[in-house]
Amino acid sequence: MNTPLKVLIVTQSLEVWGAERTLIELSKRVDHERIQLTFLVAHASPLAAVVRDLGFAVVNHRFARHPALERNGGLQGAGVRLLLLEALSAWGGGWRLAPVLRRFDLVLSFSIWQAIETSVASKLSRRPLVLDLHETFSGRRGHSVVRALARLSRGVIAPSLSVLQRSGLEPSSTISVIPRPVTVPLDHPKTPHLRPSDILVGVFGQISPHKGVDSVIESVAACRSDSVRVLIVGGRPEEIRTDYEKKVRSSAARLGARASVVDTVPHVGELMSTCDFVVNASDHEAFGRGIVEAIAARAVPISVGDSGPKEIIQDTGIGVALDSISALTGYLDSLAEGTVPRPKVDDESRAAALAQYDPIRIADAYFRTLEQLAGGTMDGARPLDSSQTRL
């Protein structure tokens, strides 16, 4: 009997959002006889309890601090002193992490900021590193860092072509595009909202600046018709709300009955099923789980800009892809005035679309890719080319 491949998943995960849900979906379907997973997380990570309950080992770790992120909000615009402190912190973090990595056959980095120290530890421990690229640094300097991390890694797995292109990377023998798994009910009922003649637009996920939640509210507010309403789902308790979320809630309050904000819920399907449309207006989104969930909930997804959500709409043929947030108001007004028809999706097309993100299928491709990268070969698991995002 072959010894299982010992994989260490490195992720800070101070909160559980889409990336962590992906990890949970994937790990539930790993073949334990082939791959043994261990999670290395921050001491305060809520992910630890979840994966322990699934039977996986957890290593708590004190990750390196990132002065440029803490003091400057990122690498772009950081001065020489901050960059030097960043490099020293990454080196020290990598030195502390290296002994842990030596106990494993392969390291999977699932946090882009922590990937810096993990790549240092990978070289010190001589353990191959695979980078799961679902986050991006912004700006020229950040893109250079991502490209450097890719060169230091045995391989890269990304959930969409757009997240690669953002950093100047392309699919190759070691860079693969594998969509995220999404578990959704195939027979999700459609729940009508209270005013069927209205158009209810939903926005789901973190209420943070890069998600463009305020822009969606502004677009709805600019609509000529009062029948266009917006539902924001993903708020936090009052004591931990950010200034941005407070701004979003204030903007929603000014719309009165046309807007509402709901705190985060464990399962979004029921609320999504009340929406006519679900909008993703993120500045940069590696995948777009909410687009798939919207299809399952029988809502029509709308993507804004070029990112992972647009790719899902293009691949499934379900939804509306808009080039900019300014186009959203015009589209919603046209719907309200009846000059464009409301999109309809038949059950056969919907089922075919959801099948593309089937967790069993995605997990098989993902872990097979890890095994082949650990062995230094990608034979039999060719990455997807730029014209195809289906496995």
C-alpha cells in the first residue's frame, strides 16, 4: 500500500468566507488513502474548529506581521523602509515556519500575504510549494510579487483565467485553471418577494470596498423607477462594523423602503431565491461563488467588469455581463420600463450550468493536480487553455 501524500495547507483565515468555504468543500472529498491533509492556521482562526470537526489535524501558527499592509494598506506606495521591514519580517517568518514544513511532502499556500513567508520556508525546508492564487495584490509592485511567488512555486492553481491575467500569468504545464466547487441544491424553490412587480437586486458577501457594494446602491438610487430595490446581505454585528460598512448602511437607509441590509447568514439560498437579480460588482474577484449560488437559487446573476464572475456567466450562458457599474442603472431602468425582457432560464440549462462546479468533479481534478505537481509532472492533467474553463 502506497504512503499517502502529506500535504500542509497554509492559510491564516482569520474569518471564514468564500476561500475558506472552498477549502472545506475540497477537503470533504479528499481521498484519505492518497492524500493526508493538515491545516496550518492562525491561532484565532475560526477555520480550525471546522476542519477539526471534519477529522483533520490542525497546526496553530504565529504568522509574520506585514508592516506594509498594516501601515500603508499594501505594497503600492510603500517606502524603502517599509519594504525592508516587510522583507525582514518575511524572512523571519519563513525561518520559523521551515521546521514545520519539513514534516510534509508538499505545501499548499492558500493566503497570498502569507505566501511570501511560506515561499521562504519552502526553500529553507526544500519542500515543494503550490500556490493557490485566489487573491491578488494590486498595483505594479504587487503584480511583480505574485509573478515572483509563481516562479518560486512548483505550480499554481487559479480558479479563473482572469486572476492569472491580472498578474501577467498564463496557463502552462504548471499553471492550471480549476474552478471552485460549489455545493447547491438542484431543486431550490423560487421564493417570490412581497411585491412581485418590483425588481429586487441582491448583493451577497463581505461588505468591503473592493466588493463595490456602495456602487450598486448608488446605481439603484439613480434608477428612474421606484420599483427597483436592493437587498444587501453580509453585514457584521454593530460593534465590529467597519467605516465602509457604516457608509453602506447609511446610503441604504437614505433609500428608505427601496433598500435593506441584512447581517451575514450561514446559508444564502433562501434570501437569494427572493431576488430577481444577484449582482457582483467587485473590483477584482478571482471566482464568484455567488454567481453559481444565484443560478441555483433561480435568480439571474449580473457581473460588472472583467473578472471571475464574468467568466462564469460566459461559460454557463446564464446571466448578464456588464462592462461597468454605470451600465447597471441603464439596464435596471430598461427592465423596469419593459424595453428589455427579463432573462429566463430553463431547468435543463440550469442543471447543466451547476454541474460544471460539482464538488466531486472539481475536487478530483484539484487533488490529482496536487499529486502530479508533487511528483514534478503534470502528465495526464493538462491545464485549461485560455478559451476553456470547463474541466
